[in-house]
Amino acid sequence: MQGASQQQAYDRGITIFSPDGRLYQVEYAREAVKRGTASIGVRTPDGVVLVVDKPIRSSLLEGTSVEKLHKVDDHVGVASAGHVADARQLIDFARQQAQVEQLRYGQAIGVETLTKRVTDNIQQYTQIGGARPFGVALLVGGVEDGTPRLYETDPSGTPYEWKAVAVGNDRSAIEDYLAEHYEEGMSIDDGLGLALGALASVGDDGLDPAGLGVATVAVETAQYRELDREEIREHLATNELLAEEGGEDEDEGEGDDLPR
């Protein structure tokens, strides 16, 4: 019984390390990210692509209300996987940091600087009693001094820079696809095709434009841009990934508080 009560103490306390050096609450936050639908980022010489899976669980749900893609600044976008409410808090923090940089120094914030400020904020929630870690991972993509950058934030507060990466459900399978098909000299359209192909590789019936979000930040313009449904449909058709239309609606989800 004593051993069980000690384990429970490590399990519940965010400020308590287990004997083997683990913070269980951070690991549980990572599990919340895994339950979210996939988000994919691909970096190419021409820019960064962000693709998110946001299935519409009910015909009554307004698709635009499912927020997984966010504009942080003109040159930076973010995709999320995990708890949407946690993502929204971090996005608001990131936007504030971008505005502070603009007002204080008269210049756009760097993608790396922005990511590290966000992860510094995340890290504080791994060592403060009475608060829990953020149950979300972010993909931060943008252009900095003419160079595309792509970062991942982890619930522990650690930033990672990637050429191509996935967070959320089926991460391992998607990243296997990305590793096999990624090429250094791809165009931004090729990167978009790669991300869509990676997402389709873990499904059976192709992709529905209504259940996807796609954004790009091109080096040429250094502007964040979300693609509309027809543009997504065209890219799916070009890459032969378009799902057959006229299928039955999916069952409703279990609740809006689940990770996405």
C-alpha cells in the first residue's frame, strides 16, 4: 500500500520527480497530444506548408469553428494538435510577443525567437504547483530573413526544428512516410503534395477538402496564407488523393472537449 501511495504522489504532483527522473503530468500531456488529430509541417526552400486534419463530426457543426490553423504574424503561422483551448492560450501569448517585438524594436519577430518564448512559457507550467502542463503541441512555421523555418513545441517546453514533422494521432506512421518521400529541393507545391500524401497514407478513402486546413508561408512573399476549400480540392485532385464524394456522414464525436 505504501508503494502505491508513493506512486500516486508522483503521478499527481507536477513539481515532484519520480525516482527515475520522470514528470508524469508532462507525459500525460504528451498523451493528450497523441489523441488529437494530426497536424503536419513541411519545410522547403520556397517556404513552409502546414496541413491539419480537422474532420467534421456532424453535419450540424460549422466547419470554420474548428480551429487548428492560426495566423500569429504576417510571416508566421501555427498548427496545433491536442486540446484546442490550450492551443488558443498559447496562440494568444505568441501574438502578444509578436506585437511587443514590433512595438519595441520596429521589426518582425524571428521564428526561432518566437518559438523559444512560447516554449519558455510552456516550461513554467511544468514546475509551478497548482497548474498543469499544456496538453497541446504546436508547429510553428514561417520565414525569417528570407529563410523558411519550421519548429515543434513539446509539452515539456522543448523546441525542435524540423525539415518535416507531424504531431498528433498516427505521428510515427506519418513521419515514416515523410522520411521516405522528403526531398531537399522540393517546391512549395511539392511540399504541399507530400504533406497531403502523408496524411492520406494513414487513411483508407482519400481526403475530403471540407475536413482539411492548409496554410503556406512562401519565401517570395513572406506572408501567411490559408487556402480555401476549392484550392485544397485542386491540390488533392492533382495528387490523386481526393475522396469519393457522396459518402455517408461520419458519426458525431464524443464531445467538444476532446483533443483535436
